[in-house]
Amino acid sequence: MKVFINKNVLESIVTNTSPYLEKKDLSVITSHIVISAQDSVLNIKATDYEIGLSYKLTNVKIVDEGTATANGKKLLDIIRSLKDEEVILETMNNYLYIKQKNSKYKLPMYKFEDFPNFPKVEGKNKFDIDAVLFGRSLKKILPNIEQGNSKRELTGALIDIKENHINIVGTDSKRLSIFKLETQTENEFSIIIPKKAISEMQKLFFDKIEIYYDENTLIAQSSNFEFYTKLINGKYPDYERVIPKEIKKRLKLSRDKMIDGIKTISILSETMKVTFSKENITFESVIEDNSEAKTTIEYQTGLEEDITIGLRNRFLLDFLSSIEEDEFELGFNDSNLAFTVTSKDLKTVLMPIIL
């Protein structure tokens, strides 16, 4: 194989494939990316068996066809050290040579035949959805997913396909977020996408993309890349039971003012007590030592009786950071019961802390 390629293009692709590599065991083929030049197209692939990414490039000069592998981290380090000029990739005697003018690097190759095959779209359902909107929806519930949770099904987002809408759900058992995505659907179905895969999808879902799925795999394809992730097999909790059926009191609140209050308390404390009065909102730290943080903002709530809630600062801040609207709604029943915060199609249920 011998290929001429733009340095910046190559660096961008190898950077994007880096999260897909096996990093603990460098002796396995999945610690390598595979570079294949054939039929005027250059393919660059990486996978750790759980997720995979493949790029297809046509704006390269292929002198000799062939296939190479290279340790992804070492290759990226080499490319980053080069100047912003054309790079030559060439294979000889089971080595990959990376050349640019007077610089030359040599990396050993593994057998590309051992590289895992990517799954095929044949036999899978097609997911007719705007990929950009889908990616943005996943991002809104992403902070609620706990990757290290002992319950594996909670380490991903539930995509619950209903009739004429999709519920996208994330929870860490202390809070739960639902984004309702209004869209035409054909078959009711549900899948669980791992958090790691969602994080990578944020970097890719900005173009015209076709999405396919079955009970084990989700595949996304565009004109220049193919992405896949294995899905989490498990029974997701009945999230609809967590959502309060009735709300006694609803408050319209300012996003920016609430963020200011939370940040003031967060300097000293990770938890706080918030008291909503008729004409103001008071934020107070909840700390075991003698330190204290407190701030009050003027705000017309219209309440006749005070409402007090104890909560984790970060949980509410995550919600407020994911919305674009200036106002949101807080739904309250009792200080010891779950409360809701809502903005348009995003709803988060938060468990209070006991004061």
C-alpha cells in the first residue's frame, strides 16, 4: 500500500477513532486502527468490539492498493508531530512507514485479517429520525447516566419508541430525565444505548445519517462514515412509575437566577436547602461543619405559603445547563417526595435530600 494524504485530514480522523481503541492490552488487534486502500477509496477503522467507527475517504492519492494496521496511539503521536503538509503512508515487509519530506517513522503491523468485522445493516429496522435532533436529545439526558452503576441497564439511555413519539430516558436511580421526541414511528420498540456510545455520537450526528437497529446493535451511516455500538441487554426500570401523576404546586422560575443561586452555594457545599417564599428565593448550604453559604434573590413566586426543598446542587444545575429557555417549571408535592423540573419536552424527576 502507498497513499498520499493531507496531514490535517489524517490527524482529524485518527483523533476521532482514538476512543474506539483497546488501550489496556496493546498486544491485541483492536489496539490498532486498520487502513485499507482499495478502488480509489481509503478506509480507516477502529473498534474495541463494543463500539466501532469507520471513515471513507476519496480525496486521497492511492498509488498502490493494500491494507495496513498501526497502533492507534503511536500513529496519532507521530501525525501530530508532523508539519501541515502531505503525508505518505506506505507498507513494506510488514511495517507501516509514515513519511514527510526528511522525516520517516516505522511501526510494526498486526494481521489485518484478525480485525473484527463490522455488523451489517441487512435485516435491521431503519430508524427514521432526524439524526441532529436525535443527538441533541441524547445530550440532554446524558448527565443523568452513571457509567459505573452496578446495574448495567442504568449505564445507558433507554430509547423507548412509542406510537407517534419517542421517550429518551436516563437515570442514575437518584434522578430521572425524559425527553419526549415527537416524530412518526412505525413499530413500538425499546433499546438501551451505552453512555460511552452516546458521548461519541455527539461528535458524529450533525449530517444526513441513516440509522439501523435490532435488539443487539445500532448502526449509523453517512456518506463518509459508519458507526456502530452494541446495545445493553437488560430490563430497564419502569420509568413511568417514577413520574408524579399529580402536582400540587407549580412554579415558573428564572433559569439564570437559579443558576446564580446554586453557584453561590456550590463554593462551599454540594447540597443545599432552597426556600421559595412569596417575594424571594433563599439558598442555604447543608454542611456538617460550621461553615455556611447563604444567598437570597428577589423573585415574585406568588406563593401564599413557603416551600422548602433539599437537593444536590449538581443535579439541578445539570438540568438547567441542558435547557435553552429562560424559564422552567418546578412541580412540588411535599418536601419528602420527588419533585419535577420541566422545560418544553424535557422533564427531570429529582429525589430530595432529607433536611
